[in-house]
Amino acid sequence: MDKFKRKSTYPNLILLNISTLLLALHITAVTSIGVNYGTMADNLPPPAQVAQFIKTRTTIDRVKIFDMNPDIISAFANTNIPLTVTIANGDFPPLANLTAAQAWVASTIAPVYPQTKIEYILIGSEVLLWGDGTMFGTLVPAMNAVYNACVLAGFPDIKVTTAHSLGILNSSVPPSSASFLFGWQQYFLTPMLEYHRRSKSPFMVNPYPYFALNYSNNTDFVLFEPNPGVFDPVTGMNYTNMYDLLLDAVYVSMKKLGFPDVDIAVGETGWPSAGDPGMVLCTVQNAQWHNLNVVKRAGSGVGTPLMPGRNFETFLFALFNEDLKTGGTIENHWGLFYPNMTAVYDIGITRQAQPGGGGGGGAVPTPVTPTSGKQWCVPKKGATDASLQANINWACTSGGVDCSAIKAGGACFNPNTVWSHAAYIMNAYYQAKGLQFFNCDFAGTGSVTTSDPSK
């Protein structure tokens, strides 16, 4: 499905500060996240190779596909990687009948489960945006029937849901004003949420802050950069990024129908690393920064202002750049990896160095990691002692830095100042992590220099 066809005219943002997120996540080596595995390309590796790559070379811990591709489903057998499959929009209406749903489960799911660890079956994708009257009328009945068929077949752990575009919301800013479009509430979303509550399955949505550029001229807010925020006078909450705001808008809409207890999952979210002329925010750096922040929110337990403490099962869009997608250059550049399985950018999900070689990946963009010259990480001018001490505390505990040198009697104890100790520890962390610029951000208090601070 085409994700975006509009041109952005906002100024370019080259984001150089990423380790704030890594520190908050305590990602010192790897992290885990779900990913959408699309196949609209003529240069992708075979599914069996992809499955092994995900299992052995990444920490991607769940995969979602947009169809019932038997080669992909069989490729994930015995990998222990949860797989989400999708019944295409045109194929699910007949499954609103329980007998038909049982036959479908018997012929399609039973032969591969549990060798392939199917986690979710999606009944269509963004049906309420892209479907027709037949699909609207059979969506919830098909969800019920397929779920009941799975239970009757002895597969109660398979959950059945569907993914929604946020086009089902009438508004989202501020979140307290949000609600589902009136025409969908009574006939579709209320019975659907009743089904989710009964089956303990999540309400799955596809929030894309990138699309919100059409509704906000605040690129800092959309891109998780420091900003004053958007204040909601009804709830008293201040939002500093569009992603949290969108999730809370969904929550408020569900709550207004009486279903605040139903879990929310993120079926798709991402950012393009390249775009058509004029799409100046489609950069590798912005894609990296956006997805790092999404990873932080997925498993940190921080939640959102209105949903504190919640984790959100999350699938990034997408695994690969896909060269056959229509809609311009932007549609071909949502991937975390090139088809040759080298990373487009690093968000901490690779277990080891990526394999080199061909595979049709094309030219790799300018690396975001320094590759030559001496570099050091030092505190920024104006950084407070409190913030620098926090950097020391984190690096010496969760950051894996040996801090014995700054303890009393240590080689770098003197001068005994917070600034001096922080400079040693921050640089030790930066050097240990391979001189990646985002490992010298420290919540905006660090910067890279080519001048030796010891002289």
C-alpha cells in the first residue's frame, strides 16, 4: 500500500543527536522490535534466507507480512519468531461464515502451526479506509468467525485482529478532542472493540508521524526533537512529540466508546530514508532518529501521557527497501535494510557486522558514522553538574563503562570535578561504541570534538 504521495516543503533537518534515546533505552549493543516484511521488489533474498538472517543476525523478535505467502510462512517454521499473517482485503468476506472460517483454518493454518509460530491473523489491512461496503459489513463477523475457528481447532493462542489507518479518527489535536468518525462508531468500531475485549486481542493502529507533516508545521514536534510541546487543556497533559499524541488520540477515542481497557498495538510506523525532489525531510538521519524513538517507546514501559506504564507491541515499516512499489522514490525507501541485507542505518538491532557483497542493494548512502580522524566526546559548554553526574551514573552502571579510573586513587580521579570525570566517562563510552556520533549525545549534553581535551 502506498504510504505517502504528498510533497513536503519543510526545511531540511539533519539530526545528529541520537544517543539520548540509546541511553534512555539502555541499548548498548542490541534491541528488539517487530518489523513488516514486504515483498514488492524484484531483488529480495529468498524467504528462507531472510528468516535465517532475522533469526541469527538481528534482534527482530516478531515479523508481520501482508498476505498468506506460503513460502514465507514455511520459512519461519522452527525459528520461534512470532509471525503475523494477513488475509487480503478481497479474500476475507466469505470467512464471516463460521463453517467457511473453519475450513480455511483447517487448510491454511493447521498444516503449518505451531511449527510456524503464528501470533496474529489480520483480517484485511486498513479496511475502513480502503474497503467497500461488503468488506465493512463482514469485517467484524470475519474476525469473530476466524477467531472462533482457531479456538475450535485447538489454537486459542492465535489472536485475530485488523490494522487501522488513523483516518478513522475525526481529529487528534489535542487528544482530548479525538473520537472515531461518527459513521464508524455504532456499526463497526463498538462491536469490534467488544470483540477485542472478549478475545483479549489488541486494537491495532498504524500511526505515522510523517503523515502529520500535512497537519503540523512543527518539524521538531513530529521528529522527537526538543520543542515546547502541545498542551491539552482538558487533560492537563503536554505532548512533546506527535507519536505519543497519536496513540493517546486513539486511546481517548476508545475510551469515549467505553473501551479504555483494550490493548493497543502498532501495526505499522516508520520514516522514509529518501524521497522525491522537495521531500527534504526524507533522510537517513531522520529515519534513524524516528525509528530509534519508536523503539524506545515500544518496550520501555514508559507509555504515553494518558497510558503511563504501557508497552506497545510494535512493527516498524519496513524490513527492506522495495523497488517495485509505486508512488515515487519515497515509496521505495522505508526499509531498515537494503535487499543485500546491509543496514540502511543503525538502530541497534544487528547482532554483528552485516554481510557484504551484492544482492542488488545499490549504492549505500553517505555513512552517518565517522570513519577517519581522531575524535573525542566531551561535555557541552553549559551542561550542568547534575546532568553530567547523571551521565556518569548511567555509564558506570548500565552503560558498561569501567569507572575505576575516576574513583579515589584512580588514574583519572584528579582533577576531582564533575566535568572532568564526566569527560573521561563520556569519552570512554563513545570510544567503546565505535565512534558513532549518536553515542556522544547524552541527552544533549555531549558533543564530538577533534581537539584532544587532554592537552
